[in-house]
Amino acid sequence: MESNQHNAAPVSPKPLKGDPARQAGPLFRGLAYQIWQTVLAWSELGENEILVVEGAEDFDRIGTSEAVGNQVKALSSPISLRSDCVVETLRNFWITKQKNSPRAVALRFITTAGFAVETGGLFGPSKAGLELWNEETARSIPKQSEKLREFLVSDASVVRRLVEPFNESVPSLIEHLKRLTSEAFHTEFVRRIEWLAEQPDVDVIREAVRAKLCAYGSARHLLPGDSELALAPLFEHVVQVAIKQGQILNSSDFAERFDEATRVRVSRSQFNQMQSLIVGCIQPTQGAASEISFASEGIVALPDLPVPCAQRTQLVDTLTACVTEHGFLAIQGSTGKGKSTVAQLVASKLGGTWLWVSFSRWGATRISEELQRLARQAASSPQPTSLLLDDFNPAGADSSMLLRHLAVLTHLTLRRGGRLIATTQRLLGNVFLRQSNVAPTALQQVPAFHEDEVKQLCVSAGCPQGARLQVWANIISGQTGRHPQLVHARVKVASRRGWPIPTVTDVLETPQEVNDERQLSRQLLKELEEGEVEMLYRLSLSSGPFR
């Protein structure tokens, strides 16, 4: 019996069962989100700026002419003008404004939550008060600021909290709001407070910091892996600074902490040996490169458009407006819909210098490395970057990782005022939207050709105008369902034949080239997951059949 007891396998400890409602996971995630946002702001400080951690707000970015407090909240439920956190932010801004008069102060409320429409549709059937506030912030002359002021001084739930007295010698906020004119309220409050909703989550902000560090290190001849060593030390330093409250950080502090984390320490004797080896082994050569290059061979200028090419004016105008509004555009659709051509047309219409990367036939590892490299480039570039990422089709187990890398790249590109267009057969989905802070309307489907576009393509390929054009357009539309890839194939066949007067054979027999293109498209569709194929078909129903 004693022998069996000694040979028994050890029993693994089991965790205690507890009340999930008492677990602090959301609290820690919120704190991590605040700290990473602080580190990101620290990495972007100018020489004449300071960052005060846990000062008037979670962190205050102070320049020579303006001070901006930043309140950070990782929230899941939507917020409105009635939300406790919003009312409390207004009160905090009033306190800061009073204590720092006559300095110009502003406030940014940064949150992962979206906006909720106030009950009663006070600002429109689907318009949130905070959304209206942001629209008014961009206006130099108030248009609807009076609606916001009137709401704050008349809504019972808001007034009950605004009327609460302040400590110290801070005057009543509610009485001040009641006395303000629309113009004064617009100037003192609306234009000084910005509500940044649906911001990227903590994982994306952390990866954005990582990209910033790699860009910062590359300018100092460090490889990405070396620069990433500073990630945890910077986070820990901000935690320590936050505990002390009111501590000041600047760009010199950032450089010092980065250098401390990435420095390699050797003894004096080891250093002397290394120096001797370098002197003895390296022979200087004329014209030798003195800097590390992180350039990619896959990135080039926009390629030439195909010939012939349908200009798709109406679609291009719509998508161009989308990029102008959001800075980002994902052109989604099944194979052969002409996504790449449409993306090039949009980029050309927008103008400027665009960098083009085709991920066609790239493996997940190579795509991941390129997205991270582009993120570092976006983080370090002094000028806004315009990127066109073609054939970005994440799949399988690597999909979530690649979408996160795209979200980081998008966030950094837009943060710098740049533009990004991506073409994809995949549906990027809600997770990407949440991580990147991109509006759902930035995800656009490519429809099939309209009749006029089929005619336009025929004319550009040499088809005579008039009745013959109409007949050929009808034939091509019927045989291809106006699917762009199949239309191009059929137009090329007719063009090679010189656009003859159509016969019964032209109507009844589909050319082999079109059948080949159709078979290729079906083969490519097999590479998509079943759910994605079904969704793409549903989204394209209004565009005509793909037979």
C-alpha cells in the first residue's frame, strides 16, 4: 500500500470557482488601453512639447500655444450626451478651464465605444448628439450648436448632474451654460472638446506603438527586433509615472528610455577585443553603403491600366468620395470583378503619388512582414503616404493576424493624414472595422457592369457607334451577365474579328475564351471559404448573375 501511494501521479491544483461579476478583466484592459495610448502620444511628442501623465486628464499634451487634455476610456456600450462619462467630462473640462484661465485648453475624449442616439430623436431620427457635436467642432461658424446647448440646460438627467456644486472656487457650470449665446457656447465648448469614438482597441494601439518603435530604431540603424525590446520598458515606465501623478515626459525622456532598453552592454576588455576585430577584418570600400535599407522589392508606382479599359465614371466618383471622407477604402468582390482596375482609376482620380503593392501569390508570412514594414514606414515618414494594396486575401488561421496588421497600418497611415486603398476577395468584417476605426461605408462592393459601361468598353475597343453597338452590347451582356472579367474576354474576341454585323452564331454560341475565363473564375472561388463565397454572391445579387 505504501509503495502504491509513493508511485501515484501528483494531483494538479485546481483553481477556485468564483463570481465572474467580481473579476477585474475589463478594469485591467481599460488601464492597459490608457497606458498604451499614453505611450503612443509620448512617442509622437515634438521637441517643444511635454506630456503630463495623470495631470488634468489621463494625459495632457502641452505645447507652446495650446494644452490638450486626453481622457481615455475602453468602453463596450455606446455613449450619448446623457452618459455619465460624457457629463463628467464636461464638468472636468470646466474645472480645467477655470483653473488655467486665460490659457487656451482643449480636451479629447478617446474611447473604443460608439455613439448612441438619444431617446426621442432630438437631433434627428438617426443622429447622435455627440456626432452632431463633432460636426459642429469642424465649423468656424455655428450651425446647430444651439441645439446642443439647449439640450444640456434642459434635459433633466443631464441638468441633475451638471448642477452639482464643485469643490474649491469653481463657479456653477449649468448657470454659465444658461447665460451663453450660441456663438459663445460654440467657441468655449464645442470647438474645444472632441469626442473620438470607435477608436482602435488595445491590441491595435500596442502594435501601433511597436511600429513606431521600429521606425524610430531604423533611423538609428537598429533592426526591428532590437527596437521592440523597448516596448515593455516604455509601458512599465508610464505605469510608474502614472502612479506618481503629474509627472512630466518629453521627447528627450523617450530617447533616453529607448536607448536604455536597446543598448548592449559589454565589459571594457570585450569592447577592446571587438574593436580590434573590426579594425582588422573590415576593409573600407569606395562607395560602400553606410545605412541599413529596409526597402521592399514589392512596392512600386501604380501599373498601367489595361487596354481597353472601362472608366466606370459613376462608380469611381462614388469610391473617390469615400476615400476623401474616410481616408480608407476596401474594394471587395469575387474574382474577376475588376477590383484592381477600379482601385487604379480611383487612385488616379485622387491624384498624388501612390505606392502599389500586389500580394498576389504571396504567403502569409511574407504579407505579414510587408504590412509591418509598411507600418514602420508610415510611422516614420514626415509626409502622408498613399498606399494601394492589391489582392489582400487573408485566409485560414493567419487571417486574424493579417487583419490586425492591416488595421495597424491603416491606423498609422490615417493618423499621418495619408490614404489607403485595398482590394480583396475577402470580407474584412466587423473585427477589422473595430480595430482600425474605419467606418462601415469604407467597405465597398464592386458591382457588375451597367449597360452603358459595356457600350463604353466596346467603343474603346473599336466597335462602331449606332445600331451595331447596341446589338453587340446586348449580345455581350447576355453571354457574360456583365461580369467585368467575362465582358473583357468577349470584347477582345469581337474586337479581333473587327466587330462584324452579328449573326445567329454570335448570339447562340459563347466563345471559348469566355468559357475559359469563367472556368478560371470558378476555380479561384474554390479557394474562398464557403461562408465568404455565399456572402459575396448575396452582396452581388443586384449586380447581375455570374453564370
